[in-house]
Amino acid sequence: MAGHSKWANIQHRKGRQDEKRQRIWTRCVREIMVAARTGGGDPLANPRLRLAIDKAKAANMPADTIKRNIDKATGNLEGVNYEEIRYEGYGIGGAAIIVDTMTDNRVRTVADVRHAFSKYGGNMGTEGSVAFQFKHCGQLIFAPGTSEDKVMDVALEAGAQDVITDQDGAIEVLTAYGDFEAVKNALEAAGLVAEMAEVTMRAENSIELVGDDAARMQKLLDVLEDLDDVQNVFHNAEIAE
């Protein structure tokens, strides 16, 4: 089925992540520790930990660093205990924003997030105020020019929920949270490697922002993403270049 163009936004997001590569390791470590603490230190029995390890390896984190942080989380080494906290709010033009954090000091974290929202034109909301506008799912994005028929055949056979082609030719594969790994593995086995593959909070509807509104929204998102305790920022804004 056809969908809205998201390719430019995806490439823009990837570029910004690359600029902040030095911070990726910190976020990978936190995700590994929380995943190991909540689901155990055996990647074979803990899907969330497997995904966290894959992300860390993709960021070129050494194996001994990964193991050391798993050991910290499971009590074999002394380490910091992180808790997960989600904040919700509104950005420019009423755009919905979800901010996922991992922190060892919730007082500091909520103050930082609240300050970012209020200073840069947003409003902090209550729990559940915008989350209903998002779907927790697996998402794989393939570049324009990828065979739509091949992606669709492999993905749906492996249990994907939907395959969407946008107007630029990029292909988006959506999966249930629990099926993400199986679908990703099946696609890779068929020689189809996604430009972006992650478990995410996907907006069900988007708000297009242009001009000054787009610039202000991007600034708010940048400030939130730069906070030390923030792991991920999800939103439903389509930001024009």
C-alpha cells in the first residue's frame, strides 16, 4: 500500500545520529544494563538484550565492554542501577512527543526534560497524554530502488504485519514487537538489509511543519535528544527541510 514520504526525514535523522556518534555508546550501555537486569544476562533467552547487543556491536562497542556491563547489571560486578521513565508532551503546532529516559536520578531527569519543553516552545503532558497516538512495533526501512515484491514476499512470509511503499520509493516493513527479530533475520537471509531497523514507537498520524515552525520543532527535539538521560525521542512531526 502507498504511504506518505518519510525518506528525507529518515535520512535527516540518521545524519543527526551520526553527528552524535560519541554519545551512542552511553545509550547502548544503559540499554544493555536495563535489558540484562530485567530479563537476565543470557542473550539467547532475552530478546531485548539481544537487540541491545546488536545495536552496541553496530556502534563498534568491544565485546568485553558489552560483557562487563551485562555482568554489572546481573550483579556480578558493582554498577549503577538505572530505571526507565517515559515522559510525554507536545511540541510546536501540537506535535506529539514521547521521551524515553534511563536514569539513576529521576528528580534530575524530570527537571531537565520539563525545562527543555518549557524553554523551547513545548508543553509537558501527563502520562498517556500522547502515547495513544503511537504504536509500539518493529520497523525496517529499505532505500528507494529496493525490490518491493521481494521485500513484501519475504516479510509477510516471516510474519510482518504490513509493508508500505512511500511516494519516494522507500519501503517500510512493520512487525509486532515480538516478531521483529524473526522478520529482520528472514529479510537479511534473503539479502535484504534495511537502512534502519529498530523497535520503535511509530506515530499513527503525522503533523507537517514548515518554515519557522519546523525550525523551532527541530531545536526542541535536538535539545531533548542531547539530555544526558534521554535514550530515545519519538514524535509525529514531518519536518520540512
